[in-house]
Amino acid sequence: MQTTLSARSFTANKMKFLIDTNIVIQLENDGEIQAKFANLLRMAQEHGVQVFVHEVSIEDINRDTNEPRKKATLSKVQKFQQLKGVASPSVDELKDRYGELKKPNDVVDAKLLHAVYRSVADFLITEDDGLHRRAKRAGLAERVMTVADALAWLKQSFEPDTVFLPAVEEVKAHAIEFSDPIFDGLRADYNDFDGWTAKCVNEHRDCWIVKNGEALAAIVIRKNEKRSEANIKKPGKKILKICTFKVSEDHRGQKLGEQLLKQIFWHAQRNRYDVVYLTAKAKQESLIRLLEDYGFEKTNEQSDGDGVFERAIGRGKLDLRTGEDALTVARRNYPRFHDGTAIRKFIVPIWPSYHAKLFPEVEMLPENVSTTQVAIPGNTIRKVYICHSTTRKVRPGDIVFFYMTKRDSKSPRVQSITSIGIVENVRHTDDLNEVRRWTAKRSVFSDEGLRNWVGGTSPLKVIDFLLIGHIVPTLPLKLLMSEGVVRSHSQSISEIPEGRYQRLKPLLNLGFEF
């Protein structure tokens, strides 16, 4: 069982942001980025997070042959501290680690990433899609943020009371006020947008929305589409078109896109669709990266230049192809996963108070209702679990079942398996800054909460995982014991032998074969 032990005496260094100077240049042309960036700088200063620019970025600006523009740009970045004298490998070594370096600016990007890799800076803040993609290939995606990501992390870490717990609601299009500011960008991008929304209202199209109070934070509008009208290439007759997928500018960085994507996948899987597709403009870089992370492929381009992104919704048992690993298969086929005999399965006990932070939606689940009758997604897909368990058996691709313990809780779901996940990564540390870096895009804890975890008699275990879903109804200890899955309640992370897993599997009722 995870324990919060008294922390050792230690001093945590100040966290450091490294900013891509292109953000500073971009401010004049993008009022929304300007406002967020100003807020980010204010909060960073208030909470002791240092903000740097790399000296190679200054060198890059100095190569500009347009003297007035160079002078103006330099004046904007001079207010930031500079990272100077950062050792960097040869260009050939940078190329091996960070990909092709065809232009001087590519070398700059590689050196920015290398500064993050060496933890000279904790996070790189950039709006450059190419830099985000380069970071992903180098295994640094979790430490490269957009301005909105960084702002959300600062709020979660230092002002946690400002973070709301979003919930997806299903409504008809006629319940939506299409004059809402969330639609301003779409209205500017598409001809006769108002005529199209009138059609959605008239046809009573189905929508998923996320609200923050009365504010519309995110929306998906969907429709069933016939094969003859769908501009897609993947085979199948039952097609779900995502007509609109939009997160408001005020709510970027809070993983609402991930939450809505999870809703789409569960709906499509349980209702036996063959294909899900949507279109996206090239400028929707964050959305496209998210889609590609979960198996969408660009298969076509429309006459208006929008790319067509498709995802096949498979059925049946997932087997590994030659050269594949279970984690890659789980990401591509989410929420389906591979559970062959080579995959380890674990019960992970979690205190109710921690469970409420990690899975806040579980307490809203209806009791004694089959998952075939109700679709309940989690709030996000990528999550992190931290504990002081000493086991070293857990590895990427393994399956984890979260078991809520009874400790000081009156929840009807105590001593039950509530949720299932697929392990992405497992790391160990005693360093607070490492915990901050590893958990920044996933943690449900404030900075003070993370401080309480660091220290003790054993290193902190940090488990990144994909939340597959929640089990409805949950599986109580009494049932697990009667079915021979466990002998008693779990007090620490424990492996489920394959024979016992085969007794557990029929109880899961996830709504698809695996």
C-alpha cells in the first residue's frame, strides 16, 4: 500500500522554464497567446519559477539580416535571463538524438531540447509543432509544453483551488447557444457556419459538452454517416463523423481534448462502429498531435485543404504482431488492449483520499449497473500513480487493477476493484524536482502534495499509465475472494497469477472482447 512518510530533509532547486523565443516574436500577431504568456510570466514570478532563453536562440536572432526586425526582437527577449555556456554535443550527435538538422534553426531546436534532456531547464515552452514532434521522437514530450500547458501546470501546482473537475454531458444541438465565443474561430474559418449550425439544430444532432460553471469549455458535435457520403478510405459500413471538436481558448492545457477523445472512443467501441473520422486544418497542430497519438491517420485532403483523419474501431482479441509491444498496441487500439500470458497483471491498492483525486468520476458512477448499459469514461487518458512500493516487477504494457482500500472512508466502493489501466512507464526517485518533471502533465497533486510524497525509507515509485476505464459495477472484495481471484485484501502492489486473472477476466464486463 502506498504510504505518505515524513520527508527527508532536502532542498529543492527552483524550477526553470526555457522558452522558445519564437513565442516572444509571435505575441504581436496573437492576442490570445499574448494574454496567456503574460499570465504565465506573472505566475512564474509569484511562485519562484525561473524563466530563461538559451544563448543559441539569441545567436539565431542575430543572424537575421533585417536589422529593424532583429533590433525589435532582441529588445523583447533581453528581459529574460540567459542560459549561457551550456555544453552541447557535436551536430552529428545532436542529429542522432534529435533527428534531421537541415537548417541552422533545426540545430537551435536540438540544443534547446538537449538543455532540457540534461535538466539545465525543467521544461521547454514552445508553440512550434515541429519542436513538439521532435521532442516526442526523442522521448521528451512530457517536458515540452505549450503556453497553455505550462499555465495549467502552474495553476495545478500552486493554485489548485482554481482547477475545476470537468464532466462530459450529452445534449442535443438545440441546447447549444452558437453565439458562444468558443465558436468564433470556426465561424471565421468556414463559410456559412451559421447555416450549418442551423442544420445541426434542425436535425437534433448529438453533442458532448464540458462546462465550467456556465461557460462552455469544450464541445463535440457528431453524426452517423452513410458510406456513400463519407469521404474516407478505411473499410466499414457503420461510420461516426465528428463534425466539430473544439476546446475553448480559455480552457486549453486542461486535457479536455483528451477527455472528449476518450468519450468518442468508448462510444464508438460500445456501439460497434467501424470507423471514426474528422477533418482538421493544418493550423490545429495540438489536435492533430493528439489524434495521431491514439491511432488516427491522415488518409485524405479535402478541396478546402482540411486533412481527413480516420481511426478504425476494431473488434475481437488483440494479438501482437512481430516486432510490436503491448503498449504500442494499446495506444493504437485504445481502449482495447492485449492481455496475453506474457503480460503481467497487478492489483494496485490505493487509499480512498488518493483515489478521489486520481479518479474523481468513480463516485459519480451508478451502482449495480452493467457497463453494457452505461458508458462512463474517465476524465483523462494519461495518468500517473505514485507510491512507495518496493516491487520492481511492474513494466510497460502490464495491466494494473486499482483497488480502493477501506482506510477511513464511507464510500460504498471501498475494498473494491474500480479501475483498469495499462502501464506506460515506471521510474524511481528521491528527488522532488524529478517528480515535478515526470508528473507535470499528469499529476493531480499540488506542489505541496508532491513534497509530502518525497522521502521515506524507500524511493518514490512513479507509474505512468493509460486509464482504460472504470468497472461498473465495481468488484468488491467478497466477490473477488469467492471467485478465487484473491485470498484477502491487498496491502501492497501484488501480481495476479495468470490462473487467477482468468477468473477475474469474465467479471470485468468492459463491453468489448480482449
